[in-house]
Amino acid sequence: MVQKVIRDRLDAILHWNISLVGGFLGAYAILLHAGNFGSAQTGNLMEMGAELVSMEWFNVLLRLAALVLFAVWPGAKREDLRAPFYGRNYAHRGYFGKDQRPPENSLPAFAAAARHGYGIELDVQFTSDHKLVVFHDDTLDRMTPGKGFVHDAAWAEFSAMPLAGSDDHPPLFADMLRTVAEANPATPLIVEIKSRHEYTKPYLEDLCRATLAALKAYPGPYCIESFDPRVVGIIRHQAPGVLRGQLSDSYRSYRHDGTHPVPAYVLSHCFGNFLGRPDFIAWCPDKRNWAVRLADALGAMPVMWTALPEHNTKQLEAENDAVIFQWYEPVEKYK
């Protein structure tokens, strides 16, 4: 028992130090990758590091804690923008079953969700010829007969592929919006902009710009989210009046997917919030870590993805202001 207490204490101390150092290095890494850091800023950062080394430990911890707060702090509460999304259940990739009939991210799945009165969460990305399509996976393999990345497939080829062996095909984002508007024009949408680490800032800016342009024709409420804090930051600048959210997953999940420990810790602890100052944090089924709880306490709207039948869905609704669900039939609005 004593050994377990000591081990837990050492683990807590280790995580605290990783958090402080990770916040410092993670903020630098994100800024550098986003193209917002030059040689002068790097020099200033090195000078700051040198000053920290010469300080007393209390001052070091105080400054690093302030840096972590700066990294994690969400955007200011904007109740008027949150209101249309508050207390609702959102059909993940449309309303579909485990049998993929209708298939996820298909027009029939979106129409079904809208007719049931649910909000909808969906994913958008570019094909090789910059057609904005609704498709979740980075690759074609799981949902179509094709192979390779979606961003390497031309629209003519991609649109001809059946989804999960059905008669349905991947839709354009514009067609999805039109379908939902015809079924229920008041349907709130959570639009995830897909990203990959190798995407450049100009590419992401074009992707965000195309998404926002398409949404201008939609009559209902919509918001934007992404796992990539660079995308949330771009939306912050391109459309400051649009509700935006930071998607995040657990450290364990990032590591399971092969992410290096440092970016896995940075991303799972929302250290990129300073780029986009998100209105909400969309978190996975795992227990919230200290940084996500801190962001919630500082005013971020808590959102959950993805609730499944085996979860305690009533508890998830009690703990979150919006729930993204899959494979069951909840109430449309619970708050």
C-alpha cells in the first residue's frame, strides 16, 4: 500500500512537470509549425529559458504555470452563439446503424437525422481537385472499394465509389447542406474540418475558406471544430463570428495511434488553445484530464464525442452541454 502511494505521488509529480515543460515546448512547436515564429521570436524564447534557469524555483513554477494557463485558456463565453447548440444530441456522421444502412456520411443518413430532429456532426475534406466532400476517414479503404488517401483521389473517381457496398456514394458538402435544409432547415450542424500534420497553412486556409463559403447558403445554425488547433486558429481569423471548437482525444488514444509522446501530450491537453481560443472542447469517452477540466472551468462549453449504446448516456447528457451520439435513439433535446 505504501509503495502504491509513493508510486502514485511520483507519477503525479512527473505528470505535473511534463505538463509545465510540455506547455512551454508545445506552444513553441505549434507556433513554429504554423509559421508564426521567426528567428527573433526564437531568440526571445531562448532568452526566456535562460532567465528561467537562473530564477528561484518558485518563480520558475509561477511563470511556467502562467504559460500553461495561456496555452489552455479557451475563448470568452458567447452565450448567444452557444444557444442553438445547447442541450442537444447530434447524430455522428448522420443517423445510421451498425449495418451501415444507410451508410454513414451519406445523404439518406443526413436526411434521416434531420427528420428525427437531431443535430448533425459531419466531416469535410478536399479531394485531389479541391472538391469539398463529406467523408470521415483519411483513406478510402474502410468505406469504399478504393485504396489510398481521399486527398489523392479526383472527384470523378471518388464520387463513383459506393459507400459500404450500398447504392449511395460520397456526397459533396453542398449537396449535403441542401439535403438537410430540405428535410429540416433548423438542423444545427457541427462541421469537423479534417486535417493532417503534413497539410500546409495555405492548404488549410483554402479548406477553411471553402467550408465557410458553402455554409453561407445554409439556413440553420452551424459551428466548426477540428482536432488540429491550426484549423481552429484559422477559423478564428477567417470567421470570428462563428462558434468554434477544439476536438481532443486522450493521451492513451494518441499514443495507440502512433503519435510521439510530446505531441500526444500537447494535443490531449489542449495546449494549442491559444491559437484558436475555442468556444467548446469536444472530448472523448475517457475521463477528462486536468487540462480539459481546467478549460471547462475557465468557460469552455463541454461537448462529448462519441456516445455509444454501452455508455451511461444519461450521465453524459448531465455532464455535457452537447452530445455527439451513434447507434442509438436518444431524445432530440435534453436540456
